[in-house]
Amino acid sequence: MEENLKNLILGLKTLDIDEKLNEPQNEQVLKLAYVGDTIFDLFTRDYLNRKFADKIKINELHKKNSELVCAKTQSKLSDYLVDNVFTEEEINFFKHARNAHSHSKSKNSSIVEYRKATGLEAVLGLLYYQNEERLIEILNAIISEIK
């Protein structure tokens, strides 16, 4: 799985796109969370697809993925990552992103859970642009925690 993640990340980065983020840490954190949300969703879908392969139907895969990508689960994962995995710099960026003001709100979670989920997604988005090796380390830590 790790090799597939590396190949996906490298493949996306080699696309011929004129616009690039030169200093992504200076981008609005909600834009990074937007990218991180997609990374997390693709990661969990790939994980579940591999784990359950031919064992369950697609609608059941969708339900399981929805449980993983919801703000409540991401909030719990962010607590684990802050306590056990994130570097001091990542914790600081997580807190900065967590406190960013979004105009949207999750209908099934508290505002605290939603903000923690945003912080996690922003860290994933930042690492996608800055340090794919570290991104993969964090995604592997998430796999260990959700098992």
C-alpha cells in the first residue's frame, strides 16, 4: 500500500499543470484542508477496498468509508496524532488550521470535532505539498490506529 501511495503522490506531482503552490504553508489553511480532505478520502477508500476486496458489496464499503471520513472519527484520529505522531511543527500548524474560521459546519458533529477534522485535513494537505514521505508516515499511523 505504501508503494501505491508514493506512486500516486509522485504521479500527481508530475502532471503538467501551470499553477503551483510555491509556499503552501502561506496558503489559506482551508485550501490545504480542501486538498487534505481529498487525500484522506482517497486513502480510506483505498484502504477499505484492499481490506475487504471481494468480501463486501460497494454500498457497505461506502458506509464504512463514511464512518472513517466523518468529523467525529477525524477528530479522534487528530487527538491520537497530536499525542503520539505529529512533530511540534505539525502540532502548531494543526492548531492554526483548527482555529481557521470556516463558513460551513458539519451536521453530525460538534464544532470542536469539525475544527479538529479541519486541522487534520490541513496538515495532510500541507504535507502533500511539502513532504510526501512524512505524509505517508502519518497515513500509516492512521492505518495502525483504525485497525
